[in-house]
Amino acid sequence: MTAASGRSDPRREERRMAGSRGAEGDPMFIQEDYFKNIFNTVREAILILDENMSVLSANRSFLTIFQVDSAHTIGARLYDLGNGQWNIPHLRVLLEDILPKNDTVDDYEIEHTFESIGQKTMLLNACRIREPKNEVPIILLAIEDITARKRLEDLLTESEERYRRIFETASDGIVLLEKREGTITKVNPAAGKMLGYSDEECVGKRLQDIGVSLDTSDFPAIMQALDRSGIINYDDVQVKTRSGHTIDTDIYMVDRSKLAQCNIRDVTKRKMLEGQLLQAQKMEAVGLLAGGIAHDFNNCLSAIVGYGYLLQKKMNSDDPLREKVDQILAAAERAAEVTHSLLAFSRKQILNPKPTNINALVERVEKLLSRLIGEDVEIRSNYTDNNVVSLADAGQIEQVLLNLATNARDAMPQGGNLTLTTELVELDDAFFRDHGYGEPGMFAVISVSDTGSGMEKETLAKIFEPFFTTKEVGKGSGLGLAMAYGIIKQHNGYINVYSEPESGTTFRIYLPAINAAEEVMVKAPIEPLPSQGNETILLAEDDGVLRELFSTVLQEHGYTVIIAEDGEEAIRTFADNKDAIHLVLLDMIMPKKNGKEVYDGIKKMSPHMKALFSSGYTADRIDKDSMLKEGFDFIMKPVSPKALLRKIREVLDK
């Protein structure tokens, strides 16, 4: 049992005065029906006690609430009722002071496990009254069961405490508004941090005053709508913080009875990630289209280059038509570069990655740039002292850096600074949160910075799209940065750009770092002219134009050529001529059987047969990774007759 002491109350004196006056006309034992009905119909349990604390009378509510009868109650001492529930030392003092001191008991609260009704909380009030006939002082004790009310009060207190904790710790900003004018009554810490204002600075202001661009001029109408629906959502609301930065938010209002609760969620990063996802999906779609176009284009170019070569070879140097053929071949080479760029953008070209020292690679590019970039551009470099090695196709990365440097030069027509830097950094979760992409780990970082004109946000959003260019017509294809994007992605890396108008531009390339020895770079020898041959070659090619072209080129250089139009014919033809054939030239994608399946069948008949594969299809179609691991020789279309002849000679001479 627990008890709480009574508290002083303004009603104390009123009750004392009422007790001293008595209840004029009231008989002691409630004889008259009028007062008896009142006594027995009030909800509170009532006892009348004498100076010895013996029960003189108990009303119907007392007997009902405590589930006792009058026979065991009337005449018994209060302290002996039940299981001694009223025998509380402090309560005894208060009750026994009522008659001699004309005192009262006000709102005395006890919690007890009662014998007949279990755990309950009771509120007691008592005062002295006087029996009119004999002027005998007696005690009126009123007992109210407040168990349910206390439970609700406890739940309310718990709910308010829970709301306070949520309010204080929520990651969303929460602003409480009074409902008449929409003035702010309180903001939580998250809102203060998000907007840059303290609680004291916000109180009394309206949402517009703290940068929230919601029209609350007719706030009563907003409250009426809130009353009807219970919640109002506002999407894509721009908020200007105290520092001047603009953030994207989603806002919703909910009814909090006397107040309106305005929740503000910062969705700036989410919208950035959504934009990056849409951009990545768009780039992927364009890449798939580019890869498909490149294949068909490659076959056409192979025919143009091949037959142009044959024409050129048959012409004298002073032939008036020689210049026109030269122009045809030059245009075809430029077209081939476009297809290579498309394949690079779509991340489908075949790479030959090797452990590469990034510092050495960038240093080679720097030396090359010193001869290509004008004297009015100063080249600066800052290389990390760390040994930075990445698994990379050095030639492709060099091409990326040359493209970036060329763009930097074009952005500085009046001269400026071009800076190349290398770093070794560790990407963590913070990088992913800020950029929306990235895998944890060590990365080699190459930065290319210029002091040029810079770019606006609209330009930055499209910078890596193919055929997008800010240069004048005829001065740029719009494929340089698209190619750079594709090459870096194919290396499992990342490329991003930072720029503002008139503040220059910085491109940062992230390549996965590895623990390995660097590649030994050997300067490529000058390619010799293709030499004649006398070997027999099985040519399997399903494209009739290319089949005729390759056959003509090979025969004109002394080779004997046996032709097959599909995979199954290639196997049959080889079986009939296996002792005469020295090399098989196989298109990777053919009807009935592909080039790999054909070679597997040939190896069963001649395990050491040499082979050269060719294709204009993208890397994912020809499974280039497994081919390179197995050491196959491969040449990508479009291929010039000279390159084809050199590669065939190389394979035969192994």
C-alpha cells in the first residue's frame, strides 16, 4: 500500500465553515427521504464517522464499490474494514485531527490492493459536520475511485513523453504552428539544424519568414482542409536556409489538436540520386543503341577500307584518281574512330588491362601534352609519393587524359593553367552518400584541372552524353567525353566533374587501386609493311562482301584461301583439308555455329591449329574475357587490309 499526503486547497476553509454551521434541518441518520436519496445516489462512496472512527452510516455507492454489506460495515471502526485498507498512519493523523482541530482532508490519494476489489487508487476528502439535534460533531468522508482516471493520466504522460522524445530526436524537421495565424510556437533540433535558425529565433514567426516557400496567406483555409483530411502533403518545396543555400523538401502537415504539426524532410540528396539514376539509365540505353549501330557500321567500314586499299594498291602514285581514293580511306578512318568512340561510350570495346603505374602513365601524357598544347597554356603537375598501381588499359586511359586536356585547352583560348595531379584515396560510405555511387576501397585518382571559362549546371548535366558539345559546328564531335565516360566505367571506375562559370573545371577519375607490380611499358615498334605469305588459310565469314574482300586481299599477298559461309561448313571444310591448312580465320558470330564452337571442333581434329578471331560485335556478345584468358588472338572490325595481313603474319610466325 502506498499513500500520498493531502495538499492545501482553497476549499479547506469553505468546508471548515460549512462543518461549523452544520446542515440545518438535516437529521443525523438521514431520516428524511429527500436527503436520503441524495446520500444514496451520488457516485462517490460516503461514510459518516464518529469521534472514534466508527462507521455511523455508509451510502449505497460505498457498499457497491467495495462489495460489502451494511451489517459488516455499520458500527465497525474504519481501520478494521476490509484488510486494513484505511489503517494508514498518516491518514489516521489527518482524520483524527478533523474533530478537535476543525481540520479537513483534501484530495488525499491512496493506492492499495483492496480485499474485495483488488488494486485501486482512491481519492479521499473529509470534513467535520454537526448533527443538528444534539450538536454532536461527526466526520463526513467521501471516497472517489480514480483508478481509471489515473491510468489515463499515466498514459497521457507517457504519450507526451514519447512525443517529446520523438520531437527532439526526429531526423525530419518539425515545426509546431498555432492554428489561427500559422505562427510558430516551437521547432525541434532537426529543423533548427536544417534551416539554420534557433528555436527562439523561430517562435512567433511564420513559415515564409524562415525560408519555407509555402503560401500560407490564407492559413484558416489550410486548417479547414487539414481538419477534413487529417494530413496535407506538399511535394518538391524549395526552402532557403539561413546561409542562403536552397534545399529540396517534402512537407506534410498533421493535426495535433490545439496545434498544427509541420514536418519538413530534406530530400535534396534523394532527388540527386534519382537524377543520377535516370541519367545512368539514359546513358545505358544510348550505349546499347550505340553498340548495336557500331557493329553494322563496322562491317560497312571494313568493306570501304578494304576495297579502297585494293584500289590504292593498284594505282600509280601519279594517278589523278589516287587523291580521291586517299580521301575515301581518310574519311573511313575517321568513321572508324567514331565507331570506336561509340563502343568506348557503351563500354563494349575490348580492353587489355595490365597492372599500370598511374604516376608513370600521367607523366608520359604530360610530356606528350607539352608538344601538343600551345605555349600560352602552362602545364603543372603534382604526383603522389605513393606507389599507385591500377589494373588498366594504359592506351585507353591515355586517350581519356588527352581528350580532357584538349577540352581544357579549348576552354582557355587566352591561355591559362592546366594541372595534372594523382592521389591514392580510400572511398568510404560518406563518398557514396555525397555522390550516390561508389564502392568502398582504395582508388587511384587522376585530376585534370583548368582555369578556363567553366560550365553552368545545365551543361554539366549533359556533359557525358554522346554528341553533346558546346563547341562550334565542325570543331567537335561531342564524343570525346562520352568515350571517356565509357572507358572509365569499363575499368570499374568513376569520373565526375566540378565546374562553375568563370571558375575553371576539374575532372576527377577514380580507378580501383591494386597491390601489384607495375606494367613494364615498352615503346611500340614502327609497324612494318605486311609481307607476302604462301600458307593456306581457312576463311569462315558469313558476310558475303567481307568474305570476298578478305579472300581477295589474302590471295593478292600470296596466300591460298579456302572459304566457308557458316560454322558447320567451316568444320566440314576443315575436315576435308586439315593437312593443307595452316591457319583458320574465324568470324566470331556466324549462323549454325559461332567461331568459338567451330574452333573447339577443329581442335579435336588438329589440337595445335592456329586461329585468328574477328568480329564487329561488342565485347559482351563475344565473351572477350574468356577468350583473352585462354590466349586467343583477336582482331576487331573494322580492320584495314594492312592490319589484317600483319596480324595473320604475326599469328603464323609464332
